[in-house]
Amino acid sequence: MLSYAVFSGITLGGMYALVAMGLTLQYGVSRIMNLAYGELVIVASFAAFVLMTSAGINPVIGLLIFIPASFALNWAIYRILLSPLVARAKNRGMLEVDSILATFGLLFIVQGILLVWFGGNYYSYDFMNGAVDVFGAAIAANRLVALGFALVFGLGFYLVLTRTRMGTALRAVAVDPQSARLVAIDVNFAACFAFALGGAMAAVGGVLVSMFLTFSTSMGVAFTMKALIVVIMGGVGNMLGALVAGLILGIAEALVATYIDPGLTIAVTYVIFLLVLLIKPSGLFGRTVS
Amino acid sequence: MQISSRLRLATLAAATTALMSTAALFGAQAQETYRIGYAISKTGPGAPGANTSTIPNYEMWAKEINDAGGLKVGDKMIPIEVVEYDDRSSSEEAVRAVERLINQDKVDFILSPWGTGLNLAVAPILDRAGYAHLAGTAVTDKAPQLAKRWTNSYWLLGTGEQYAVEMVKFLEQLKSDGKINDKVAMIAVADGFGIELSNAGRDALEERGFELVYDKTYPLGSQDLATIVNEIKSLGADTFVAFSYPPGTLGLTEQARVLQFNPKIFYAGVGTAFPLYKDRFGADAEGVVSLGGASETDPKIASYIERHVAFAGREPDRWASIVNWASLQSLQQAIERAGSTDREAVNAELAKGGFDTILGTYKPGDQNFWQVGQWQDGKFVGIAPTDMEGAHDLVFPKPDWKGAQ
Amino acid sequence: MINCILKPDFIKPVFLGAVIFAALAFLPSLVDSYYMSLAISIVSFAVLATAWSMFSGPTRYISLATVVFFGIGAYTVAVLGEVLPFPVVLVCAALAGTMLALLVGFSTLRLAGVYFVIFTFGLTELVRQVVSWYEVNVTREMGRYIFLDITQNDIYWQLLTLFAVLLLTGFILGRSRLGFALRIIGEDETVARHCGINVTRVKVALFVLSAVFMTLTGAIMAPRWTYIDPVIAFNPMLSFQVVIMALLGGPRRLLGPLLGVIPLTLLFEVLTANFPNHFSIMLGVTFMVIVYLLPGGVIGLYEKYRTPQKASPSNGHSKTEEKTA
């Protein structure tokens, strides 16, 4: 029982982390509090659904299309919609308020378009639901794939950010865009790149999640909120933090469902989140902000 | 100054719109239409439900009547004109939209919103304004009291208790035949519907000598229920009952399939009777039990399903859709029988009942539809009440999961 | 306090406000119940957005906990509505709101920026989950029925009174020592601390005050819906709407939020009435337009175009507004 709870908690947590990683890049590096993030996750879910049901194309293969497409889309969003806000913002607080308002508008536009195309119905399809035996616990293959992606991304990006030039530049922008400019980093490019990369990761999350969750056009907000919780808890801009925070929440949910009461699973994630914030206000791996 | 002129502009804009709709109203009445209004959850958490069991029926109903030339009122044919709003799944929006339908659009009849909460929110307003209320998607144990409180209201889906009790009666028969043991594992979604059904189910099960080996709830919106299924699997219950909502229903089924948890009776709540379920699980839907059901051999029902597919591009669900359609058929006949579009005359006819619908002779609020149904050969057939005409035998025990691809 | 009240720059706006509110009280005899429901919507958002700004304007904390208090108020009515007379129920709601606000205030106000935003959002979900769990496991009844004989007009008058009290409170606060302390905190917290202001206590006091008005709004609105469950009572959308309205209007002045509430409520209404199938898209586009074209909110526009001497006395609101600023 315990081992099953832990394994299913890990897969659940992997999903949370996967969905949150793009947002931590967008918010951490580009400083855009993107409330439309979950809608972009859902767009990818619908795209995967269409590809799977109408063309029979395997969603994992489909990622080869979705990742560049989403990267381009988010690049355009940043260039057209957000860079004017970044340019006019006098300080971080102003940009935060402006980006909240603007992406709130974007949220409704994306949701409205999805609604016109797909209607408000539930969607779900059957893919890779076969059971895989993991140390005696039967776990659906699609969840393992999602967990695998989360681990690879989490660790991979952590290494890229800490060990490469590009990563160092991104981190510099995250810490202090003004000073980053002084050392010849193209701040605008870096922010745009991070935003687009975050969007591409949102698409990966959306595609993988659509393999095992029932989704509808109105579910984007739920993803945004879950992602925000993970991002804040892990420490803004920290990929490893998002991975750890996601796993903690997933395992806690599974343990509570098994040993206490499944009715409290959502409550417990918020209790943990609030406790972490109260004890360590900048998140598990966050730098202390002045 | 800038603001005040801007404010004035906004007020002006609102006033103009109001005026325009009033103008449209006069224009409309000149050509004699029957104005049907509804506010429904096109967006927000209620949208998937409304899109499954209500919206396509409203749209198809209006289209079919207009294609036939309109409602036959006396010796005239009056077409239907629809005024629709999106209540965004919010009680406050629903209240205001219905006020708008009554006072601004001055519609002749108002169709119900989706869900228990919103139907209750608009019920007092409809009652006060003298509109009948065919509450098509509310399940509440207070249904009988509500019908008394608001005399022109009809609570079409009845109480949560009736579904739970009918199901438990059915289980009792199986137990006394020695087909299932006395252990039942029950799970419910923590929402009005799930709690009413599980309360009634718990009492009914205990009264009939069942042992509840698992009795918990899960939060609304949660789809990851693998740990619950895993725990239940080890408890040795022959019967699994979930009073769940569609995302949970699909999640539970999927996780039961992954874990090869195959109880003799697998009952899962709202969503099983949705076409989505069959599309999702294919042959594995076989034998799954839920609330609702349809007598698909009945030519009227078969024709309804066929028209629904042609109109909406998908099948109707086999529970609320059918009841909603019967109520819409009743409304049409009430207007035609009254021979006038006068609201009170129509309301009086509605109250008389005796309409010829896909549920047979029907009066809104009758509970003469299937309370328990089961997927059998790709059809969601009715199995209880067992004394209803056309009741199918239960496929027992539930066949093994064939497994995912 | 006394000599402050006797000053003409205190009496004039208060008198003007009293006249306007007295006039507004006659609205129900002039318009039909659709316009009344629209008026209720405007006044309720006006109370929420003004109460929100009362705390968030000077402190710059963006709180998404509005609906927590609103929902607590609504639930108090659902639980006690048929047991106690309505005014007593309102008092209980205010007490419940105060308790919760004290608890939240003291534990969270040391969080800064976005951490506070997300914390308050998490709080909404937590409270909703806890209420759900309590109803499921303790009362075993999810969803409560409110059958009270309270008409739409009663609700309107109650909200109007609440709004008048709120504005008066805000007005007096703006001239009190507490208000002065707040302005200093708003400018620079460190300076405030050096002036000997107990920053935390001031912030918590304000948070509680703002929460009480939100709670009362929820309590007054609840009888309108007949049925309350946690999803209806704690709908996070409400918190967002309030923030947007207040930010659009300008949260740093007493009447600023009202300037966001009125146009946005009317806009929502026009869009809902005319674009039932494209509401989301229209709303989103409007939002974007506002953000790009009205960077400082309506009040920013006002300040930009205001003549240096004095605003024209043609509009009572803008006048009072200027006075209180």
C-alpha cells in the first residue's frame, strides 16, 4: 500500500512539476506573470486530441510539431503583446500589474477561441493507458512518460542554466536585468527566448497531460493555479525547485488519500504550500528577496 | 471632466443597447413569433455539463419546430425566436440574465439553466414573474417541497435519494440470489449531488444488510483517484459504487482498468451515460452500471438519438438529455393545446400533463425514466426499475477489462 | 476629531454624498427589476472594490482573498439565516470575517509582492476545501438552502447603506491619524517604522476593516441565490474581477475604484447581452485595449487631463473625489 501510494504520488507530482516548469521560466526570467499559461497548456491538449483522433498521429510524435509551433507562438506573443509593456514599465511592480492585466485579457481571448472551435464539452482519448509494473505497482504508461519528461526537463534545464553560457545569461537576466545589460547580455532577446521556451514547455505539459486527464475549454485556470502554487513553492525561476515542489505535493496527496481521507487531498496541497510560504517566504529554493 | 463624459458615454451605450433590444422586441412582435429565452452556462465549470445534456437539445428543438413552420397555435403557425445568454456558471449572472429575459426581452417562455445551484437561483424570480420552470438538470432531495413552494416549477430529475435507493434495491436482489457478497465500496464527489446520493445510498445499503467497507469522498475537480481504487481493490467488495462527476468517472474507470480492479458490479455516477464514455473506453464500457438509461429499441428514442447525432454531431447522453427532450416536447404540446401563446394558458396546460413524448405519456416532473442503466453491446440500456416496460437483464458479472491499447 | 468634523471641507463632501445616496435610495421606484439587478451588481462591486482598495491601495498588497470573506459572509447567512433575525446574522458574519482576517493578517502580512498574491489565492482554495470537507463529514449536507423573505429592493438598500458607511469610513480614515500613518507606510515602510508607527498593527487593522465590508457584502447578497455551496460561495473569479475593477479605476483614492466598477460592470453587461457566444473573446480584447491605452487606469486619465486649478463642479463624484484625495 505504501509503495503504491508513493509511486502514484511521484507520477502525480511529476505531472504537477511538468506543467509548472514553463511558468517558472516565464515568470522567473521574463518577469511575466502569465495568467494565460493554463490556456496555452489546454490549447496543446486540444491540438494533441485533434491530431490523435483525426489523423491518428501519436501525441508523443506530435511533440515534434507542437514544441516548435508553441515556441513560435509564444515568441510572437512576447514580441507583439508583452514587449511594449516591458518597455514602458518603470519598475518590476508596474510590469507585474500590467502583465497580470494583459495576460488576463489573453486568457479570455484564448478561451473564447477554443470555445468557438470546440464548444464547452469534456474531451478525452485513449492513449498509452496500458499498465506498467513498477516494483509491483501497476502504473499507467502515459503517466510514466509524463514523469520521465518532467525529470529530464527538470534536471536538464537545471544543468543548462547552471553550466552553460546561455544559462548563465538567462540567470543574470532573472536576477538583475539592468546589470545584465552592462555585461553585454541582450536582455530583450533573453527574456523573449525564456518566455518562448516556457511556452514550449507548457505545450509539452498540455500534450502529455491530455493522455490521462479529461479536459475541457474551461479547465485552463486550474492548470495556471496549480502551476503557480508549484512555482512559488519551489522558488521562482528555479527548475529544480519546481520539480521538488511538484513531487512533494504529489506524494503528500497520495499519502493523504491513502491514510487519512481522499476528501482532503486538495486541502493538503494548500496547507503545505501555505506552510512553506510562511516558513520560507521566497519558496524552497528561492533567494531571499529584500 | 474627461471621466464624466466617458461615464456618460458608457451609460449612453448601455441605454442605447437596451433601447435597441426593446425596438427589436416591438419589431418581432409585429411578425408574431414565440419568444423563447434561456441563460445557460456556455463557459465556466458548468459548461461541459450544459453542453452535453442541455444546449444541443434547446437548439435542436427550436430548429425542428421552425423547420416545420413553427408552433401550431390555433390556426396559425408561429415560428420560435430564441434569446440566449451565457450565465458563465455564476448564480449572480444567471439571476441577472433571467431578469433581463423577463423585463428587457419580455420573452414568452424561459428554459431552465444548467445545474442544481443555478436552477435554484432563478426559481424564485421565475415564480414571481409567473413563468413556468422546467428545471431540467437539478437533482435535489428537496424537489417535492420545491415543487410545492413554486407551483409552476417542475423538478424533472427528481431527488438524489430515488437513484440511490433504486440501485440499492437492485443490489439487494442480487445479494439474496447469492450472486454478490454483502460488501460494498462507495465513493462520492464532494458536491451536492454526490453527497445526497451517498447519504441516501448509505442508509439504504445499511438497512438492507450490506457492509460498507469503504465510504469516502473526493474533492470536486480531482481526477487522480488511483490510490483510492488501489485501496478499494484490496477490500474484497463485489460491488463498487461511485457517485461521481464526469472527470472523476472517467478517471476512476481508467484507474480501475489499469489496476485490473474488476468488481462484479461497477457503478460509476454521472458521465457513464455520456457518449464520451463509450468513445473513450470502447468495448470496456460493457457491463458498467450507472444512473439513467434509454430504451433504444423504442422507435421514438431511436429516432431522437439519430436526429441528435445529425444535429449536434454526437449522441445525447442517456439520462438528462432524454428527460429534457421529453419536457421540451411537453412544452410544445402545451402551447399547441392551449391554442394561444398566453403564458397562463400554457402554464395551465403544462400542469395538466398527458403529453406524448419519448418517455411515453408524460407530465413534467414524472419520474418514469430509467434510474439504473448499463452499457450492453454499445447501448446504454435501462435495467431498473425492473418492473418498467423494456427492462433489460443485467449483464452479470461485469466482463473482464479488455485493457487499453 | 470634533474640530476636524466641523471644518467646511469635511461637511461639504459629506453633505453632498448624503444627498446623492438619498437620491439613489429612490431608484427602485423608478426602474424595473432588471435595472435593479444591474444596480445591485454595481453597488456590490463598488463595495468590494472600494473595500479592497482601502487595504491594497496604501499598502500595495494585491489580495486575491476577497472571495474568502465574501463567501464566509454568504455561508454565515446560509447557516444562521433561518435561526436568527437578519441583523443579528449580519453581526455574526462581521464577527466571523473579523476573526478570519485577524488570523490571516497576523500570519501573512510579512509576505511580500507576488508571494502575498498567491498566498491569498491559495487561502481561497484552502477555505473552500475545508468548508466542503466540514459539510461532507460533519453536517453531511452539501449545499444549503436559503429561504428568506428578502426582496431584491431590500438587498439594494442594504448594499447602498453599506457603501455609504464604507465611503464615510474611508473619508474619515483619510483624515485621521491612522490614515496619515497609512500614507507614510505607502510611501516608505522603513520611514514609517522610524516614525514610531507600528506598521504591522496598522496593516492588520486595515485588513480587518476591509474584510468586514467584504464579509457583509457576501452576507447581504446570499439570499438572492436561494442555494449556496462552496463552489458558488467561493468562486475565485470574483476576487479577480474586484482586483481588475479597482486597478482600472485607481486604488489609491477613495472614489477611484468606483470609476473602474461602473464602466466595467456596464461593459460586462453589454457584452453579455449582445455576445452570448463570444463573450470571452470580446472581454479579452477589451481588456487588452484598456491595458494598452489606459496605463494609469481611469484615475490616471483624470489626473492627466485635469486642469491645474480645479475640476469643473459639473460632476459631484469627481469633485468629492478631488477633495478627498
